[in-house]
Amino acid sequence: MKNSQYALGVDLGGTNLKMALLDGEERIVARWSSPTSGVEGHDAILARMIGGIRELQTAAKGTVVGVGVGVPGMVDMAAGVTGDLPNLPGRWTGVPVAATLGDAVGLPVAVVNDGKTFALAEHRLGAARGSANALFVTVGTGIGGAIVADGRLIFGLGGASGEVGHLIVQPEGPRCTCGNFGCVETLASGPAIAAEAIRRVVQGFSTELATRCEGNLNAITPEFVALVAEAGDPAAIEILDRAGAWLGIALAGAVALVAPDVVVIGGGVAPAGSRYLRAAERTARAHSGVTEIDRIAFRTAALGYDAGVIGAALWGRESAQAGSQ
């Protein structure tokens, strides 16, 4: 039976480590999650991954055919070895993720960039379903992306295509974890939003951000800034509008390059209807002069926080099936 062919997806995020078990009808039937705690190092995180995978294996009522792991950065997909993961301590260069996990759990393991897992899920089952050409962006601890062209997910050299977060929009801007200056990730990601809010509080700006955090700077997150902005605080509004506009500039460049039918934006920093998202779309449309921008739909990711684990599971299944042929 089709629904007896399970697959397991792992989403290694800068903040959270998430897993899900998918049945043959592409339904999530079990979940597992933990803080990433990247400072503990990759060996500790891989050990937690193994524990989570084993726990989810017991929930399957059929055969688990494979595991897919989405990672935030570069990866040698053929070898299953990570390259540079800029938003994780230690950078994970040369870590044999596929072999380590596969040997421990006895399953085929495929590793891929997490922007691709997000895109695979949203194109197959979500907001870009049925589109021939699509641009995908996910905003969280970092900013990831991917491209579907003529119905196919594009990987490019080293699987690194679609890295929207590392488009340079301010060459004299902040240094990025990738080593460049002024990548949009440094100006529009979750940490960038929180850092700007903290700067204003520390420097004594008149803002409800200072009042509401009650002196606890650790309470200032992108979600906190959004709540204060919704209450009408000018400083919080400006922070979100400016960050969204920077993302919009990057999107305008990507749209000119890709000419997609649809732009799908997801991740915890860009929920449906958010001020940040509106600013990004407004700016992208205003700065698109060579593409028929009125024909391009901007959509919020339909699968929410599940997109990464669903896409990873789909990739794990398809890679295992291709390997067995």
C-alpha cells in the first residue's frame, strides 16, 4: 500500500531542530523537535538527530524508506557531507552527516540545502503548486531561497542556486557570516530585526520597545518587534518596514533574473499578512522594471513551519527510491 511507504524529514535550523514522519499520502503522522543548541557542536546535534529519528521510526506503521536532512548552507549532496553552514557555530565544514546518521539508524540518508526542501514542499503541495516557474524565499535565523524553472527544482553548482539571502544590497553594509558585506541577510533576517530593535533600546530611543521589554533585552525577538509595531509604535514600525524593504530590493533583483510566475515567502519572520511581508512585496514591485510584475503573484508559504520537514522527507524518499533503481 502507498501509505505504508513512510519517509522521515529533518530540518536543521539555526534555532530549532525539527523532524516529521510522512506517510505515503504525504501526511505528517508524527513529529519531534528540540532546540538546536548549536554551541554544543555538531557531534551533540547529530546524536540528538539519531535519537529523534529512532523515536519517529517507532511511530511508523510501515516501512521507512529513507531520511532527508535539510541543512542551512552548503552541502556535497553526492557525499552527504556538509560544507559551510554560516549560521551554526563551528560552521560544520566536512561533517559526514549522511554516513553518520545512516550507519546509526540503518536507513538511506540524503542531505540537501534547506532552501531546496522548502521549495520542494511548497511547489509539490503548497503555495506554488502547479506553477512552472517560481522563486522561493524563507526568512528566519538566515534567509534561504530556491528556484523552480520549467517545473524543475534548480540546484546549480554545488547545489547552491537560489541563495537570495546572500545577494548584496548594501556593499558598505554589515559583514555577513558568509564573509561578504551587505548581504540582505544582514539587514532583513530575524537576528537583524532584533539587533536593530536592541540598538534603539540601548541608545535610549523613545519607543515602546524599551517599556515593554522591561529591561530584558533577551525578550526582544522579531515576533516581539512585530507585536509592538501592531500597537502603533513608530520605532518598531520603522524597523520592520526598513527590513522588509531591504528584502524587497533583493527580491526585485531575483525577479529580474528568474521571471517567476509566483514568489513564495515563508519562515517565522514573514507570517501571512505581516507588515514585514507587505513592505517586501511593495518594494519588490516598485523596483521591478524589466519583468511583467503585475503578472507575478506574491504568496505566503502555505505549509508554514512544516514546509522544511515535509520537503526533507520528500527528498529523502525520492533519493532512496532513485538509489534503489
